[in-house]
Amino acid sequence: MSFDRSIKIAPSILSADFANFGQEIQAIESQGADWVHIDVMDGHFVPNLTFGPMAVKAFRPHVKTVMDVHLMIAPVDPYIDAYADAGADVLTAHIEAGPHIHRTLQAIRAAGIKAGVALNPGTPAEAVAHLLDLTDLICVMTVNPGFGGQKFIDMTSKIRSLRSMIGDRPVHIEIDGGVDPSTAPLVAEAGADVLVAGSAVFKGGSVNDPDVYGANIRNIRDAANGVWA
Ligand code: DX5
Ligand code: ZN
């Protein structure tokens, strides 16, 4: 994984056909996805349940790009090795998930993979001020985590603060929730480079009609890059 700040689209398979993940991953990657975003939910930190390490391990051979695993679980630390062994390239934990995020980020890096920290909408940018050299990605939640298809919450001032705090460090700013062609330009202009999108990528398409995924991904990317159709 080399570092750059170009816009990367990371479809969330939370909006995919749950009976057909292998083909869905192949379809979005063949249609231009840069990363594949996997939302892990525990029914405790967030009010929904999704993928354990065995499911994530089963996705791994299908992912040819970057497997970006977003842990919405508490506690985090007992599961780091399991998700690292499952093949995550990036493992992101929420700062709100426990008292020792510093230790969590160290443990993720010690597992040999990239470490991300996610911030709920109510958590200020300053919460990561002492973590900037321990993290490879800061995920700014633009919805309250737990479900796809929610309305975008404007966090552009938080994104701008983070971008300035990060300076020249090789730290991605990822945006998660309600990203579509209308909201992508706001977050890109504020300094984000990884855009997670679930419903806006999968809507209207299927593995039998993957061109729709391609058009949806292109529309988000073009909007973020300031290209207007
Ligand atoms: C929300 C998840 C998101 C979600 C995004 O808890 O972390 O990744 O799938 O879905 P959309 O793009 O539909 O808001
Ligand atoms: Zn997510």
C-alpha cells in the first residue's frame, strides 16, 4: 500500500447482496473501486451485527485491492489479531470504543498492518492530537455508525482541522456515511482522500448489471475531483 492523497473510492459491502459477496467484490473492483470497505458491527458498540473474523477471512481472496476493515466493536483489543490474521490491510478502531486507543493503535501496527482511528460525529478533531504519529488513517464518521443509507452530517470543519493537524504526515482522511455525488465535493475540498460509499455505489446495480456500479463510482469520483458532467 503506497501513500497518496488522490481520491479513492471505497465501496462498503454493507450495501451488497449478502448472499453473494465474492461476486459483489469482484464486480465493484472491476468497475473501479480503489479499496473495499468492510463494516464490522457487534450489536453492542453499535445497534447492528455483521461480520466476524471468519467472514472477513472468506472475503480476503476476492479482494485484489485494499481490504479496509472498520471495527465498530467494543472492546477492540481482544479481536485485533483475529482480524489481522483474516487479512485486513487497514484495521480501524473507534476512539470511543475504549479507554486505551493509544494501546489499540500500537497493537494494530504490531500485527503488521495499517492502523486507523474512527471518530463519531460528536467527537472533536482534537481527540486525535496525540495519536497522529501512531495512525495511518483517520475515519471521520458523517453518520452515527450502525447502518447504511443514513443522511450525511456535515463535518467539513472537523475535516479541515484534521487536515491541518496532519500536515505532511502520511495519514489518510477517510469519510464514512452518506457520501454521494452531492456530498463528495464538500469532503474532498475539506481535505478527505478516501470516500466510503455504500448505498450510493450499489444502488440500481447488481452483479448482473455491474456497469451501474461503475457509473455510480465514477459519478462520486468525478464530483470529488471537481469534474462536472
Ligand atoms: C455506517 C458504516 C458505513 C456505511 C456507509 O455505520 O460504517 O460504512 O456502510 O453507508 P452509506 O454510504 O449508505 O451511508
Ligand atoms: Zn464503515
